[in-house]
Amino acid sequence: MSTVLHSNPGFADVVRKAPASARRSRGREDPGVPTIEAVRSFLADEHGLAVVSTVQSDRRVSSSVVNCGVHAHPVTGEECIALVSGGTAARLGHIRAGSQVTVVVRRGWRWVGVSGPAELIGPDDETEGIDAEGLRLLLRSIFQAAGGTHEDYDEYDRAMTAERRVAVFVRPDRVLGTG
């Protein structure tokens, strides 16, 4: 485990970092390292607002603000960070090209971040066992996990289909922050 010291007042004095795989391999969580539950709590505070970052082909980082939530992956059951992305969003191309994804949630001077590989499930990214009806329900479920509500879910479904929306699941290989 490495330790990073911050000199800025207001930041935590020490942030401990360890890969999630190392924490899992010991069979217990390190109490100094945030967990996926800390991420869930942070996201619940402000309707799932977070910054998602991917790496472009020219190696520059691309970031944007999204709504996301903690959601079980529909095939593996693993708790992941999930979001619904527009079908033309640049981040989808970055992920298809192999970019890792980082999602950071900040609340005041506290923050948590999740980094890992992402999987796409959508009209152009088919997943065995997820048909059009399964995708429709999955997009709704992710939207709700991110704190979303809608007065007319039939209209929501039509918009998701028209915009070729995609479910993005980020596996939490690394969770760190001041959680």
C-alpha cells in the first residue's frame, strides 16, 4: 500500500491507495480505503453527479460530467459504477478502443474515485442474454440507480432508443479517495 501526503489545508492528511484486487485477495476491506459503498453514498448525495474520464487515441484525457450510480452488472452480478451514455458520445469510442475509465465524485473537500475497465451494453454493443427488452429495462434501472425519476417512462424509453443510448459499466479495480 502506498501513501500520498497532501499539503493543501482542507484535504485529508493522508490518502491510502491499494488496488481493489489486493483488498479482495485478503478477504477483507482495508478500513483506510474507500469501498464501492462509499461511492454509492457519495452519489446519493447529489443525484449521481460525477466526472467520468477516458483516454483518447492521442493519449489526452477526456472528461465530462455524468449522472451515474452503483448497479449490479447484469451478467456477472458484480457491483459496478453504471451510467447511460448517448450513442454518439466520444467516450464510447475511447472505451471501444480499450480506454480504462475513471469516475470521480466530490462532495466538499471529500472525494472518491473508481478506476477500471468498462463494458458497454447497447444497440451496437450486444451482450449475450440482453435483448432489446432487457436493454430497455437495464437503461431504466441505471437511470434510477443514478437518482433519476421520470413522469412518462414510455417517453423515456422512446428517447433512449432514438438516441441509441448505451449502458456503461465500470468495474471497480481501484477505489481511492478521502471517502
